[in-house]
Amino acid sequence: MPDNSDSPRAFHRILAAFLAVVIVSVWPSQRPAWLYALSPAGAHARVKAGIDALEELKFAPLRGKRIGLITNQTGVDASGRRTIDILFHAASGKLVAIFSPEHGIVGREDDRVQSTTDASTGLPVYSLYGDTRRPTPAMLNGLDALVFDIQDAGARFYTYTTTMGFAME
């Protein structure tokens, strides 16, 4: 019969190795220099939000277009500026309509969201979580492009993806 007296030691060695990997992964300041050498190139590159990438391109993809923006309180650039304000002041396109998903443009509504007007731009904010869940032809009239800017971790089911799908129809 095999001697299993080393089993607890083997388990503890595996557990210690696992915890070391977790600690090194969670606390970057504790990572040994050799671990960075094993990382793929660009692993430490900063991820950019779409609005930051558009700004770098001087909004070229939107040049000359009348734009509708589907967004909420998460639609901000790396500096925390609202995508609404950035697109409204961009010289290459013209933001003409805003669309809000579930919870509204500032993310505080718990029920059906009403269409309204954005206080800083004066633009209409059409609700896509009130009387309608899809942009109507009247809401889309005169638009050349729709921009979707809602940041989400994608870790749970939410209506934001459905809102984007309805808008794409």
C-alpha cells in the first residue's frame, strides 16, 4: 500500500505556489523583475476608450456627419469629460441628438426613462427605455451616424447590449 504521508506536504506546496501567483498578479508592486520579462509585448499598454481614440484621430471617421450618440454617465474620456460635450464641441462632425438607455443619461432612473433635453448642450435626449426601446424613424431623421459610448464590464446580463442591438437594426 502506498504511503500517503507526503500528501499534506504536496497539497501545501501547491497551495503556496497558487497563492504566490495570486499575490504577484494582484499586487503589481510586488512582482519580481523576471516576471515582467515573461509578459507578452504590450501587456502593460493602457487601454483607451473609444472617445479617446476618436480624439487622437481628430474625429476623422465622423467628419461632416450629423451624429446621434447613445450614452449614459459612463460615456467619458480618460480625463472624465463627457463624450456628449466632447462630440458637441468637435469641429469635424455635428452632434445633433442624444439617446439614453436604461437608467437614463445620468444613471439614476429606476423606472421608465422620459425623453428630455441635455442642460449643457440643449440637445434632445431621446429615451430608449421608456415608451420605446428602439430609435424611431423620427428620432433618426437627419442623422448620418450613431455612436454608442457606454462602458460596461460585460460581467453580467444588462440591457445596454440589447439597446445597441436595437439601434443597429
